[in-house]
Amino acid sequence: MQLTRRTFMQTGAGAGIAAALATPVAAAAAARKPRAGAALRVGIIGAGGRGMHLVEQSLAIPNVSFTVVCDVQEQRVKAAQAFLKKANRPEPEGLTGGPYAYRELLKADDLDCVIIASPVYWHGAMFTDALEAGMHFYGEKPLGITPTCIRNATAAWKKNPGVVAQLGFQWGAHLGRRNIMKRVREEGLIGELLEGDVQRLNGWDTHGGWYADRAKSGDWMLEQAVHEFNLIWMTLGVHPVAATTVGRAGIIPGRNTTNYYTTILEYPGNLIVRYSHGWIQVPGFPGGGMHLYFTGLKGAVDVMDAYAQLREPPAGASGRINGEGPGGDTREHLANFFDAVRAGDPAKAYCGIENGIGASYIGLMIRTSLEKGAKATFDEMLADGRTPPLEKA
């Protein structure tokens, strides 16, 4: 059975998504249209460490001007203003106040797009608000940490499909990687897929603040692992139908997040993907780190290193096939977003809303199974009605 979007949409889970996307919805604000030939006017929502890293990376991209910065902490707004002034850029306006002050920025008619780098439990609300407002946005991953977040963002996206949205899956900006994933998915480069073997094994967890709070971070399968889940989604183009997860928390003090877990993801066509993720690896001991492999009837692919190896190469050939195209990371991902905004074409973005949905659904299925203590289906995951712990407007 070939793993195609069409095949998946014929399954129960896929049919449910298709029905949701077909639901009539009210119109939203029109998507922004940048001024021809002028520098993009960009706003910053969330000026912490990640937000300022994105600003710094953007400084090397031509015709980008930061005109306003918004954060709940006034000192971060001032620090961002000082940073840009020191970089010989115009000092942006500052916007602070309560947690919903960002909505004023989204209404601004003198902005072309925004970068959103808030804590992850705000992503679903902020991204939905940006889509409703017609504001193009580069939003850090994940799209959301509950199915409700994903549903709300999906509905807003359907109302305003002209909004350019780029999720912060910067590994998707590596063109060689994109090429090899596309060849596996669309050309059957390694034949029918049999299994996936994926891991990210980190050293001892030292994160604090909201990262250590499961209700706010969504747990590590939503906060961190969505990077590799996006690549799984890009390789397969379908959602898993079931997940079976075991894991353990309570090892590392000061947090209620899961310290390590292993899951089996079941896909249409009897494809099994094994995934392990943890924060207990011993430095200098073998077996840690990250890899993302798929094995098929005709060969195997290393997604991170962007190459495939054939089982039976042509005579005189090594059988190694490298992905075509240059590498890329955060700066290239941002540049692609700005190009898509100028073109007014959401399809030009490397990792849009579909990527956000695909990656978050994998993480949510894993979390559902872990909490259930047994196999969880796609529909069981969707039935979770929780919402993030946001302050009331």
C-alpha cells in the first residue's frame, strides 16, 4: 500500500480532517500586501532569547526593517531596541503591557509581517489571531500543544489561506534534505517503506521556567521533538493512525516533564516508525545523539544527512544518492519566509501550516498514548479537549 495523502484521506482519521477543512467558516481580514520595492516592515512578538536570535539572523537579509517590538517584559523591549540601535538599524517602537498587547500589533496597518517567538503555550492563540488578522507570520514551533489549538489554527487558516505562515522548522530549509525527502515520498526512491528508526537522546535536562512545566510546554514531544516530527511528516505526507508509548518522569528534579520515552508509530501500509527521545544520556558514552532513518525494499535514507543508499546499485556505482541542493538553517528559513511574503504566496514557504499540523499531531499522539498507558488512536488524540493555561483577556 503506497503512503499517499489520497490514501490517508480515505482512512477514518484522514476523512475526519477532510471534513473539518470542508466546514464553512466566516471570512477573516484580508492578507497583507507589502509595498512593491520597499523594505518589509517587520514586528517582533516575544523578544526573549529565541526571538532575538531570529532578529539577529534577519539582520543579514536585505530589505528587512524591524519597526516595532512587543513583549510582556519592558526590559526585553528596551533590550531589543538597544540591540537594533547598536546594529545601526532604526530603533523600533516598543509595545508592552498585558499578555494580549500583541493583538494591537496584529491590527497595525503599517506592518507587513511579524516574527512570533513566545512561550509555546501561547502559540496556538497567537498564530490563530495572526491568521484572523491577515498578518503574515514566522512562528516558532510548535503550531500548538493541544488538539484544540490545532483545530482553531486550522479553522483560521481556512478562512484566510492567503496568509503566509512559516513555522520555525529550520531543518526544512536544507534543500538537499528537502530533495531527498521528496524523492522518497513522490518517486519511491527506496521503494515501499518498511520501517523508520528515529532518535534524539540528549544529556541531563537543565531547562527551567515554563520548559519544566508540562502544562505549559506540552511536554518534550511537543516542545522539542516536533523538529524531527516535521521531517517525518515531510517524508511520508500522512499522519500516523496509532501510537504506543512508554516513558518515565520524576528522575530529574524540579520538573514534571517526561525524562525519556520510546514510541511505536503505526502508519497506513503497515509502516512502523520507532522513536526514542530523552534527557538522560551520559556524555562521552556511545548511542546518544540524533538520527532519522527510513528503510525500504530498495534501500534506506538518512534524512538528516540528506542521502539514500540503494540495496542493489547499478553496476560500477556505489548506490549512494545525495540530495540535490545547498544546506540551510535558520537564516535561510527566515529569508524564504520574507520572499514568500513579498510574493504574496503561502505555497513558497518551506514549512507552512500543514507542516505545523503534521508535526504537532505526531507529538500529540505520543503524549496521548503515554498518558493513557496503552495504544492510542488518531481519533482518541483528537478527542482531547484541553486548552493551554492562558491568562484571561
